[in-house]
Amino acid sequence: MSRRARTALVVSAVLLPLTACGGIDAKQDDTKAAAKAAPGFPYTVDNCGVKTTFTKAPERALPMNQHATEVLLELGLAKSVTGSAYLDDKILPKYAADYAKIPVVAKEYPSKEKLLAANPDFVYGGYASAFDAKQGRSREVLKKSGIESRLNIEYCTEGSSAIDDIYREVAETGRTFGVGARADKWVADAKKTIDGTAARLKGIKPVSVFAYDSGDKTAQTAGGKGMANEMITRAGGKNVMADTPKSFMDASWEQLVTRRPDVVMIIDYGSTTVEQKKKRLLEDPALKDVPAIRNKRFAVMPLSEILVGVRAPAAIERLALQLHPELKK
């Protein structure tokens, strides 16, 4: 074999693996390009001051609080949920089958150790208390453990409509999990439900409403901000405490007497039953001349339905029927 032939053979032998490597690199580049081209990603969201860029959807979400869990289930994301915590109420029947397959990490909030043991890559808090720094669950601490997070925007938005917050909450969560189209459909359907209730209430005079959450010496009630106030308004009511710029507050019983609501909306949750709350109001002699008490006009709304979550649109319709029984005819 000539020197030139031997040289050509050696060069070919050297170039062949290089060419093969080039092919592997090209395939890897193609794979990366395909990943980058996934619909909706990368997605950057500023949630309550925490800016996060998602390059893919979370795969092991841990929702804490009822409305966070139900947002994920409504969006068809049960397979992306690794566990749940802290329900205020029974899960809605439509979600029961999916929820039954999800481990309950804690009856209330899990300790930091239990949370980490669930191995989530995303924690979704319904209330600010889900990320209690004193309990080692702050968003900053979770981030250091490689866990992204989201807080329901009811606890960080100012001056916006609570209904608009619901639309935004569902839309942003949907995009985070790569199901933006599904979220957009839910928002469109929710708007139809709320608009339909508004159409039924057209021309009907609002009734005055006092929301009774809890309390004995004072009454925990809804002020003029937040979902409870907006729900009352959109259901054909007028919150008698709307002049106080708070979501919830303590009111004196004298204020209930002087503001004379037509209806008391009892917020149902916790160990004190609806009947016990009614009994407390009806047996207080100081309240006997309040129209709502005198006429025994009560509406009942579960706490889980007056939050920025997927229950609210249908709940507004249910409250409207309680405030305006004539709509049932």
C-alpha cells in the first residue's frame, strides 16, 4: 500500500468518529430546539413580587388550601399533583374521583420536613399562611430547595376586581402548567355564567346584606374589598359594611343594629355550625329589630365558595337565588 493510500485511510478513520459525533451533537441540538419550541414555554410570570421563568410545566405540584387544589383539578392536572393539604370543605363531587388518587400530605399545613418528603417541584398556596416563614415554608426557602411556588393573587393585588383576579389566577396557572387553552376556555365559560346571573338580576332592586363569619363579642364580617364583597354585589346585594376598605374586619353589634340589613349571609366553615350561628343571632335581644333577624332571612355560603377560585361563578348564581327567591319562579 502506498504512503498516500495509508495516509488517506488514517484520515478517514479519524474523520469517521468525528462525523458520527457531529451527527449526535446535531441530534442533541435538534432535541434542545424541540424542547425550546414547546407551546407556551418559556413562560415568565410575576406572582406577588416573585418573578419566575418556567421552561417546562411542573410535574409534581403540591397545592395547599382548597381553592388551590380545585384550580388544578379543574384544569385537568390531577396527574401533575403529588399531594394536597388543608381543605376547608369537602371536595366538589366533580373532582372526587381524581382527588381520591392524590395523597393527603397533611390535614392542615405540612411541616417543612413533610413538605420536602413529598418531593414537589411546585407548591401552590391558596392563602399567604401557606408560606409561613416561621414554619420554614417561605417561598425563598422553597426556592433554595429547587421548588418553585405560586400564591393565589387575592393576597397580593390592590385595587383590582376580585372577579378579574379569578380570571387571571386561572389563566396564569394554566399557562404555568402548559394548559393555557384549557384555562382560557374555563375563563370564557365563567364569564358567561356571571353575565347570565347579571342578566337575570337586571331591574331588580338590591337587598342590603351583612356577612357573618364568626364572633360573639364582635362580629367578624366582610368589608368593601375582596371576594365576599364582590360576590354580594354581583348576586344582587349591597354589603352594609362596604364603606370599610378591608376584605374582612371586626364589626360591633351596634353597627349591625344601625345598618339594618335585609339579609344576613352566614359564612359556613369550621367547628361552629350554621345552626349555631343562627341561634346566636336570633337569641340576642339587642338584634331583635334588625330586619334580617326579625324576618329570619339568612343566606348561607361555604367559605370555600367566596374565595378567588373556580367555585365562585356558580356560587354567585346560588347566592343570587337566596337573596332574590323571586328568581326561582
